[in-house]
Amino acid sequence: MTLWKELKRFVRLWLRVFSDWRSGEHQKIARSKTAPNELIAWYCLSLTQAIRLSESLENKLTNLELACSAIDGLIVLPGEVFSFWAIVGRPSELRGFRRSRNIVKGRLNLEVGGGLCQVSSIVYQLALTAGLEVRERHAHSIDIYTEEERVAPLGADATVVYGYKDLRWVNPFPFPIVLGFEISRSELIFNIYSQNSIPPKNIFFRRERVGGREKVVTLEQAEGGSEKVLTVSGYGQL
């Protein structure tokens, strides 16, 4: 089964590589870095999330630190693409990633790289607020949190699965932006730095029950009160 799973992942990876090459996307993926501490005079949009206690917290923290370190200082030039997996790379044990809680086919399991979705999700949520052009995002299949446990609104999540599901967005501004992370045992902070001010968008999430599933509509409220639908996500229950 593991061999078959790896074969499918290999095929999917190369299909994506070919698709990126054919479309020219591979040339647009951001890879250059700088030191965020050199951006003190820049504008900054910031988002903070709590890191909840769990049985595999130490392993999750290791995974978060590795991913945040890979993204920290990334420069995304105008028209360039942020790709979570292009920057973070495969979460393998050889690279130091550990087993932590993850959702696989609608069930909770311990997987190498578990917990990385908190990094991709905080990037996605702030990308919406900053008005970045989201090209690819996948919602989780189920909602595993109570309202007391939730660190972000339902609908603000972005699950990532190496070889299968990526998080991608484009910098639509005529100036570069730089991504930065701060992390402690209890808190994750994601920053978007820019030389020009980026007015935050008014993003909100409207929930409704459809049968046995939760439906979440992500909307942007424009001036004058008009609403623009950005995406619709559906979640099952654990």
C-alpha cells in the first residue's frame, strides 16, 4: 500500500511539474529571500494565532518551526507566485519533520509533517485580508474543532498535502512583498511586509448547515456594503 501511495504521489508531482512548465508557472514561483529584520521601516500586515496544547505538541512545534523557517524572509515580486510546497519542500523524517496530528481521508492520524496546515492556513487567511490573488486553496474535509478550540474562523483553513494539494497565490501589487514568521510555544505570528501600504480587506465567513455538512461562504465586503463571494467550502463532521 505504501509503495502504491508513493507511486501515485510521484505521478501527481510530475503531472504538476509538467503543467507548471507548460504554463510557464515554474518561472514565476518566488524563491528569493531576505532578512525580515531589515524591513523595520516597511509597512506590515500581521495575523496571530494560538498554538493549542495537544499530545503531539512537541512534534508539531518542530514541524511548524521547519516550515516557518523555510518561508521566513521570502520575497514575492509583482506577478510572482507563492507556492507552499515549492518553498517548504517534502516533509520527510530525513529532513527533520516528525509525526503529529493530521486529517487523512476524513480521519485523524499521526503523519510525518502533521500540523503544517496551521502554517498554510494562517498564510491563506492573511493573504485574503491583504487582497492577494489566491490561485489554489483546499479546505479540510472535516471540521475537528469546537468553537472554544478554534484558532481561526471556519472557512479560513487551507489544507496542504505534498504532491496533491498546494496553497498558491500571486502578488498582484506593483511592488514586492516579504513574508515573515514569529513563533513561540503558544503563538504563531505571520507578517506581510511591503514598502507601500496595503489596506486590509474586510473578510468574513458566513456559515449554514446543509444536511449533515457545514457550508461556509467566504466573502469580501466592499465600500458601500456590497459583498463579493470569494469561495465556498463544505465540511463534514468527525
